[in-house]
Amino acid sequence: METFESETGLSSEVQRHKKLYTMLLEAIPSSVLMLDRDVKVISANHNFLKKSRRTRENTIGFPLVDIFPTIILNTMNIPQQIRGVFKSGNATGGNRMSYRSSGLPMNIYYYRIFPFTWKGVVENVMLLMDDVTEQIRLSEEVRRVERHLASIIDSVNDIIISTDTRGRILSWNPAVEKISGYTFADVKGRPFIEYLPTEKQKDIHEVFTQMRNGRNSRQEEWELITKDGTAIRVSWIFSPMKDEHSTTAAIVGVGRDLTERLKLEAELLKSQKFAALGVMAGGIAHEIRNPLAICSSAAQFLQNDDIDTEFRKECGEKIYTGIQRASIIIENLLRFARPSTNSHMEKICLNALVEETIPLIHNQAKIQQIKIKIDMYRQNIFILANSSMLQQVLINLLLNAIQSMPDGGTIELSITRSAGDVLIRIMDTGTGILQQDIDKIFDPFYTTSPVGRGTGLGLSISYTIVKQHRGTIEVESNKDIGCIFTVRLTLL
Amino acid sequence: MENNTAMKDHKDIYLIVDDEPDMCWAFQNLLAQNKILSQNALNGQDALRLIQKVDFKAVFVDAKLPDIEGLDLAKKIRAIAPNLRLIMVSGYFYRDDPAIRKALEEGLLSDFVSKPFRNQEILSVLKSVE
């Protein structure tokens, strides 16, 4: 610090104060200039000189305009502000100024002008400048990151919500606004549970309690009740948001609207079913036209005048039986193509389902010289299932078995119980599956059938259906020995 | 399984191969009404055995038999009785079916009748055989 008075003649106490003042000015990371009424520099601290790459010799005693670029002084009106402080005796409020010394990157300063008043007179003013370049850069970076994160949450198609630990809504992104019809303003602070089905309240409480206790994420499928009362199936993942002490501070829920996926799945299921019907068509044609041929011949016999009563009766009987046979085949086919049940799970008797299913593939098996052996569990077995979907699994597995035995063979279908499960086992004596193909058989569109014979969807659809029934499907196979497919489902 | 009409007669005799007893019933009555002798076989094996024993005028074969495909049976019959006339009667194939066309072109089959048939169609086929 440049001194501006001779040190001689000052008391030791004053000298002490002065030294302390100088030390302080040199130590602080701010830039400090003292200016007189002519706006000339009377002192400059070390930090100022360093930042502006100046020396005391070309600074002290020079007018401010020679030190600061004119453009800054004029834009900021600094000389005018300095004169204002001299006049009023009051410090200015804090301001920002950008300053670039030649050859250095742009710096941003926060500055204030203070009056130095002695005995009621403003003798000097102090221009105090802090380099805030880094802070501004950081805060801009933080803002940019925040904006980026916010725009992710706002632009995703998935639902993102958060609640406090009591389950009151803290955030609600535009995706959930769109799906639910409720704006964030509608739901802010409301219990999240209000937008979920009442029958799920117990489960919801349980999940939220677990989140509060710091358990990791949980996956759930809960419907979201929209403003117009529609229930939309949503697959949720809830996770606890933890603070720096690892305590759950909030709960975050990310959800995906399943409507479209469920619709596609249903369409896929239907198209695979039609493909299975196509495979069955050959067998059905043969099996229906046989009784039709018998009826047709018998009817033509009846047209003759010279037949006896007994033969006439016989003809009538054959016609009646033939029609019944054809009708049963068509009836079974219709039940498979257009099931009357809805898509929900209900209590069904597995034994009855198997008995209804066998006639559907029986024709196909018969024309390929395949024997079907059934080993049914002695008691009726009840499971929670969708009978139409489960029938599709049985048909797919049985048709696969049939297709693997072009030269005839045997299918053994057995139903057994194992602890709380039921095992449906379908065993064939067909061509089997190569060991390297076993991993691929449940992949969609994977097929070894010639073009036009198989879609490669049967097993992947069956896998999906069994999974929806919370069961498993397994295969054991050896080339040329045959396959064993085992479907494991939970008993009711 | 076999045997319904006289065998050791000078008259022509026909073989019907169909696993459906009622179908055999229809054939049998149709032929009997027209004073034609016939015999039935419910599977391929029985049919081959009978053909080796009896000199049939023609054979009606179903396309799907419990032990063999109708067309495969036709090939086996051809091997032991090259000049025997074979007529396929089936609900599985249709007249222009590629497999049937090929069999007719190759001379494996003499004729094809689709099920259900007019009784007259069978009688016409019989006439063409004579």
C-alpha cells in the first residue's frame, strides 16, 4: 500500500492502526482503490495491481480514466457515481462490472463505492471490487444443469411424480398432467393415494412405509384414476429420495402408461391365434368333410323310393350323427377363435380346460398318426387363470408337438401337483430341438418351420401368457428324442 | 374289417380303404344298390394285405389313414399292383390341389373324388373303370 503521508510525527498508536489497515488491505482478496476529489488514485492495494497487471508507479497519482478503460467508466458511469458519493456522503449499492485487462479473459466484478468521511467531510472515496467471475460462471452452470434436468422431466413421456414422506404430492410432471387430466396446481400437496384405486390403499400404504424406512425401489402395477374417472393401467417404480444423512426425504414415482402396450399385446395374441387356426385348418377340413360326406350319401339314399324302413332309419341316424360331429368341431373352433370370457383372471378348473382343448387338436393329431395320451390328476385342479389365454398356451404347445412329428408318434399330456403348484407337462416323441437353438425358442419370430407353416410366435406368446399367470415354462429336449414342455402354475 | 360281399366270384370286386366305419357303410350301400361287390379296409396295412390276396377291379383310398398317408399307400400299392386303378376320395384335398394334380399327372392316381360327393360321381368313376 502506498502511503500518502510522512510517517514521521505520528504517534505510535496511529502508526499501529495504519500498519493494521495496510495489512488488511493487502490481505483481502478484493481490489481496493482510494480516490480523491479529482478522481485520481491515491492508493491501490496489491490485489488490484495484480489483477490489472499494473505497477504502483503507473497507477498512484494517475486519474482513474487512465487506469480503467474509458468504455467501462462511461458505461458504468463510475466517475459520476464517485462524485455522487463525495456529494452525498453515502455509499452506492452494489453493482456489477465487466472488465478485461489486455491479454486476459473477461472478468466480472462486483463493486461498491464507500465514502471516507473525516470530521463531517468526505475526504476520499474507496472503490472496492470483488472478482465474481467464477461464482457467476458456477451459478450459470448450476442454472443450466437445473434447466436441463427440469426439461428432461418436462419432456419425457413417462410419468414422474414425487411426494413427501407422508405421501403428499411435491411434483407432477407434464406427462402425468396429460394422462390424468389434473394439473400440478390441482394436485399440489394432495395425498397421492387419492389418484389411485381405493382397493389398492393397503398396498400403497405398505409401499410408502417401506420407502420411508429406506427400502430400495419397488415395482408395482397400479391404475391411475384420471379426472374423468377412467382407470389407466400404469407400471410404477417407486424409489426413496435420500438426503445427506441417508434418511428418506421424499418418494419418487416413475410410471409408464401401459394402455398402448396392452393393446399391442392383445393384437399380437389375436394374430398368433389366427396363425394357429391356419395350422389347424387342414385337420379341420378333413374332419368336417368326412361326416358331411356320410350325411350326403345317406341323404341321397333317402331320395330312392324303393328302400325299406330299417334302411331309412339307418340313413336318418347317420345323417344326425354326422351333423352332430361336424357341429362339435365347429363349435370348438369358434370357442377358440372367439372366446366368451373377458381378459380377466378367474377361478377355472384345469381338468375341464384340458378336456375342452384336446378335441381342437385331435383332428390334426389323427391325420398325422399321432396318439395322444392323457394322464390327468385324479381330483379337479383349480387355478386362477384366463381360460382362453391358457387354452392358447396348450394349443400352441400341442400343435408344436404335432408339427415335430411328421411321421407320427405320441404326445403325453400329464397334470400333476407339486407342493403348491400344478405342473402341466407335454411330452412328444418328435424331432426335438437342437441344443444351440434351445435358448432362442421363446424369442418372437424364431421358427424352424418352413415359410408359411409357422410364424415363430407360438412359444413367445405362450411364454408371455404363462408369465402373466405368474407361472414358468420350461423345456427339456434332445435332438431326435423329443421335447418336454413343463408349465408350472400356482394352485388356487 | 373285411368281408361283406362274396369273394370268390367271377364278378368284379372293389376295395374301399377308409378308417371311418360310417364312410364304409355309405360306400357299401351305394355299391350294393348297384349290384357291385366291395370290401373294406380300415387302414393301409389291411389294404395292402387284401390287395396281395384279391384281384380288385379298383381301389378307393382315403387321403388320411391312421397308419399311412393315402398318397404313400398309393405308391406302395403301385409297387405290388402296377395296373390297379386307384381313386382317391378325400375331404383333406381338393380337386386342383397341387399334390392331387401331380399324382394324377404321374399316373399314381386314376381319379379323384372330393368329399362330400354325389353318389352319381362314384358310379361314373366305376363306369370309367370298366
